[in-house]
Amino acid sequence: MKNMYKAAAMITLTILAGCGSNDAFENEVKRGNYLKAIDIYEEKLEGNSAAENSSAEFLDSYIQDQLDAYASGKISEESFTNAYTTVEKVNETLQTVSDLPEIERLGKEITGSKESYEDGKRQEEAGNIPEAVNAYRKVSQADTEHYESSVNKANQLLEAYTEDIGNEAENLAGEGKYDQAIELLEAGMRQIGENSDLIRLMEEISTGKYETLLDQALKENDIAKVIRIYAEAEQNAYVSVSTQMTKGYASAVSAYVEEVQDTAEEIFAKGKDYKGASDSIREAMNQVKEDPAVYAQLQEMIDNYSNYKPVKLQDLGYTSKAKYIDQGTRTSDDARDVTGRQFEQTGVICPKGGSSITQYAKEDKEAEIMYYLNGEYSTLNGTVFRPYSSLAYTEHWEKNTRAEIYGDGILLYEAPVLTENTYESYDFSVDVTGVRQLKILVRGMWSEPDTWLGLYIYHPRICLGDLTLQK
């Protein structure tokens, strides 16, 4: 029994000794003496599970209390930093505090928050309201000393700021200075971010601006301007397009398209001038390029006129060709007239011969080429010319040249007779409206002996060039 009392007494003394040592350990931590605190722990607490648990719990609660005190403004940044450094050093030995990285992060956040609060005060005193609002908005919720007051300050300043801007913007808009009012609101939103009051004003003023511009353009009867303004309004996220605006726009589009069409038709009527008509439409398109729908409608007009663009006869391809006529010449001198004017060599139509003295066209049907037009064209244009190569033939031209064009068997054009004294070319335009089968006859050649005995080379004395069809 005596031994039992003795053992109990020893345990009690050990516990009391541990408690005293824990107090000493905690006091040294609070003083920032981490080396002394580590010595006490290693000499008197380590190995005593109750004392070890007590020291671990203390460190956890102590550093959290210091963080809370710093956040609420009860201690300075320096005091918190010293406390954190001490616990960090001690924990390198104990390895019991797991939340130190989070404590460190929160400490830095609170430090930055307090700096933002002080910056907000400075900006407010300097009259820099947007900067002050932004600074107050950066105050962290973890900064319990300043968070609530910062929210209130930011809201109060923001309300006063937006009210001032709003009043000034409304005054400018009332004077018709819409762009200045919009610039002011945009600057405000760049400073403080999107704000419901400023957005509402932006919508009202932007809509008012375009309603006024559209009304003025309608009064001036500038229908292209009406279309441009409406297109801009539709693309502006702040504008609410009214029924009245849409009605004015629809009327302007109808009038504009009709006006452009009438002008183009008037130009086209003068000799089927598809290019002039298309150019007039393109000019009109440039006036309304902001409106994709109208732009596309006018582009369709141009596409319709492009159907009247001349088509090269050679591109149709002939349906039949006699032996002594060609589409395309052998040499460039056959595709050039005596003045030096050059024609596209592949499109020139001219007579040709064989290789002997008897191989040439003796009948018209041997010098004809046929094309199928299917009644789709109205005009055939081209040029009759004396080829440059004929200058080498210095004798008198005993046989007349011939060039004739037939439509469905009816003679439509007969070219002038070319002689050795002809030094000009003849442009022609033939009405081929309704013609399905087009026939071209060309006769008139000269020959010279080839270097090979008994063979001859034939050259044209008349050619047709730049043959084009137009609808």
C-alpha cells in the first residue's frame, strides 16, 4: 500500500513538472525566443505525451490567435510576422503545425488588403474617386479590421460618382452632344467597371442618338444615310431599335434600291452598257456597305448585269468547220493588222489553204465555220482587218476578198472588200437577236512556193478578230 501511494505521488510530481515546463515553453514562444523554447521542449517536454500534445495545441491556437489579432487590427504586421517566424522555427523541431502555409498565405493577403485600404483613403482624400473605389474593392474579407467599412465606403463613393457622371451625361445629351455624353459614360465604366446605372444611361443616350440621327436623315431625304445609321444602330449593343426606326429604315431601303436600279437601267439602255450600269451600282454599294443585307441585294443586281458581259465567240466552240477556214492563226503576223494592232491569235478567223497549188477553197461551203447561239445573244461585234503578213504580197490582188456573216441562213453582214491599197481595219456590230445558227464565211488568200519543190504556203489576205457576243 505504501508503494502505491509512492507511485501516485511520483506521477503527480511528473505532471506538475510538465505543466510548469509547458508554461515556460509557451512564455518563451510568446517572447519570440524560439531557441530557448526548443531547448525547453527537448529537455523537459519531449517524451511526455501529455506535455507534447499540450505544446502542439498551444502552437496551433497561438498562431491562429495572432492571425486573428492582426486581421482585426489589434496587433501590427511586425508583431504577427515575429509570431509567425517563431512558430515556424519551433515547428521545424516539433513538426506538429500543419496549417502554417495557409496561415502564411492569409497573412500576406491581409497585409495587401490593409495596404489597399490605406491607398483607398489616400485616393479619396485626393479626390480620385474611381481609384479610391477600386482600392477599397480590393480589401479582403479576411481583413476584419477594414472589410466592412471598405464595402460601405466603396458603395457610397460609387453611388455619388455614378450620380455625378449620370447628371453630366444627361445634360450633354440634352444639348444634343450625344457623342460626348457616351464618351463620358464609357470613361466612367472603364474606371469603375460595368455599373447598372451607367449601363441604363448608356442605353438611353445611345438610343436617343440614333433616333435623332435617323430622323434628321429622313428629313434631309438622304436615304443612303438612313440605311447607314440604322445598320450602325443595329450593331450597337446599347441601342434599342424602335418600331418607328425600323419603319423609316424599311422605307429608305425600298426607295434606295429602286433609285439604284433605275439609274443602272438608264445607263444600260445606252448601248447595253453593262459596265457603266455595274459601276453605278458599285458606287451605290459603297454608300451602304455598313448594311450587309442591302449590300447583298445590290450585289445581286451586278450579277444580273454581268450576264451581259461580252463572251468571246471562240469560247462557245464551233459546231462545224470546213477544210479551208480556221479559228486561230498560225503566226502572230496573221493576227496583226497592217497598222500594228494586235488581235488575240486563238480567236482570229481566217481562210487557209493546203500544201499544193490546188488546195484552197473553190466553193463557199469549203470556207465556212458554224456556231450555235441558241437565240441567247443580241449582238456580234468584231473587226475585219488586212493581216500584216499580206504586206509581203506585192502583186496586184486579182480576186476580191470576202467576209460574210449569216444568221439561220440569212445574210446579216458583208465586209468591205480589202485590196493591196487597204490600210485600215473595220469594226462592225451585227444584230443576232434570235439567231440560233451562226455561219461565218471568209475567202481571200495568196500563196508562195515553199522551200520544198512543188509545195506552197498559203497566207490570208483578210481576217476577222475580236469576235464577241453580247446578250
